[in-house]
Amino acid sequence: MTPVISPGLSRRIGDARAIVAFTGAGVSAESGVPTFRGTDGIWSKLKPEELASMNAFMKNPSMVWEWYAHRKKIMSGIAPNPGHFALARMEKLAPSFAVITQNIDGLHRRAGSRTVYELHGNIERNYCMKCGTPYGDDFVVAANGVPLCPACGGLVRPDVVWFGETLPEDEWDASVRAAEGADLFMSIGTSAVVYPAASLPLVAKRSGAYLLEINPEPTPLTAQADEYLQGASGVFLPLLAGAMEAARRLPHSHR
Ligand code: BJW
């Protein structure tokens, strides 16, 4: 079936004043970044708590670093896809637009999105767990194993949020405010199972937003969504951006 945007949704996206795009690994899948869950997900082969937690890191830093080195390599060779670019186009048209992402790959900014809240950190950054000194990827690659801080000898880790860790406070607070103020909230390419991020669509809905979900597979959020577009973000987001551009060219009375 050819994917289409209904006239009702086209009107809604044309009229929305405050839009939030809440994104997960599925949005980067079409750029070649493996998702975490599902049949092709990273987590289908490896248990998350064995890798993405402080316990795992302290128990076996070289195994965890091997995993991150592998993913850093994947992510250094990728580019934004049509879904990322469509969100950047939408931001130019809406009075208020924010991307809240669980992704750590930096692709939204590379596509041109400007208001981006990264809830789970960014894989390009690293820091010393003992003294906090930040390190770029050149340092980590040169270490070729577990990187140690030259300043204090502490373990260097990727600047991402592991299970059991709190989210960056400023990004979280800004995300809650954006969710509360949204009139259209889009949950895109996320399994919506990891908290507290997964609470944001519900915060938005409770505050009066229209909740739209885009995902090839239903999620625990689907039953709460006002509208569910079943399919890839790289297909539906360009259609939505086109609908938004068309609607905003028309005077209000003709929408
Ligand atoms: C497509 C597509 C296409 C495919 N187009 N779509 C019990 C209840 C509630 C909470 C908890 C609980 N027990 C523990 C917790 C807390 C825990 C949690 O939520 N656990 C649940 C799993 C149960 N949360 C935490 O620990 C968080 N911190 C916290 O709660 O702090 C407070 C606290 C402090 C101290 C003690 C206790 C609590 C932190 C969570 C950090 C998550 N970190 C990770 C790793 C980041 C670093 C890294 O990448 O290495 O973040 S885990 C991983 O999951 C990653 C992701 O951002 C996150 C979400 O995954 P996402 O993006 O949804 O990906 P997938 O793979 O799950 O889904 C992809 C989707 O795309 C699928 O639906 C596909 O269908 C779809 N798709 N192709 C569109 N083309």
C-alpha cells in the first residue's frame, strides 16, 4: 500500500504551533546504525545490562570498550537519512520545534536540526570517571584498548547514559518543558520501553498534545497514540515535511 498522510493530519501539522519529535534508534536504522531491540537489534545478540551499565564496565572495561570501539567505527562512516533531513526541514517552518532524541549518534545535528536534546549522551564524547577531563575520539582510538586519563590515571568512559544512571539534567528539564508545551508530539522509531524517556509521550498527551507514532512495529505506546503510521521514518517523515510545507504556503482559510 502506498504510504499517505491523511488530509486531517496534513491540516494538523500545518496548524501546529509547537511540535516535538521524540526519536529512537529506528530513525537511524536507515543510516545503517543497528537498533537495540527486535530481531536485528544489538540486544538480540547481547544483553544490555552486560554492556551498558556501570557494573558491566567495572567488571570488564575492555569488553565494554571493545563494544563501543565497534560502534564508534560504525557511526564514523554513516550519514543522516531522509528522515533526519525531513525533521530539519520541519523545524524551519514551525514557530516552535524540538527534537528530543535517545540516539547518541549526532545525526540530527548533522542533518541541520538546531534544537536537539540528547537524552542519552553522545558517543563522540568521552570523559575521565575520576577527574572529569573530557576526551575526543582521537585520544580513545590512539589508546587502542581501555583508555586511561593521562592527567590522573582514571578510567575514561564514553559520555553516554547507562542503565541505572540519571539523564543529563538540563536536557531532561528542557525535554519535559517541550513535551508539556507541545500541541503535536511525534514518537518516532523507538520501542518506548526505556524510562524515563518513554514517559515523555505520555506527559505530552496528558498536557493536551496530539500523539502521533511512526514505527513499522506496534509498541506499548501504540494504544495511547491518537494516530499510528505503520512504516519507516525515512518514508513518512519526508511526506509529513512535504505536507507541512504545502499547508504553510496556503492561507489559513484554505487549509
Ligand atoms: C524503526 C525503523 C525505521 C526499526 N523507521 N522505526 C522498571 C520499570 C521502569 C523503569 C525501570 C525498571 N527497571 C529499571 C528501570 C530503569 C531503566 C529502564 O527503563 N529499564 C527498562 C528497560 C525496564 N532506565 C534507566 O536505568 C535510565 N535511568 C534511570 O532510570 O535513572 C533513574 C535511576 C537512577 C538510579 C537507579 C535507578 C533509576 C537510563 C536509561 C539509559 C538507556 N541507555 C541506553 C544505552 C545508551 C548508550 C549506548 O547506546 O551505548 O540507551 S539503552 C538503549 O535503549 C539506548 C536507547 O537510547 C534506549 C532506547 O532504545 P530505542 O531507541 O527505543 O531503540 P530500540 O532498539 O528499542 O527500538 C527501535 C525501534 O525502531 C523499534 O520499535 C523498531 O520497530 C523501530 N524501527 N526500523 C522507524 N526504519
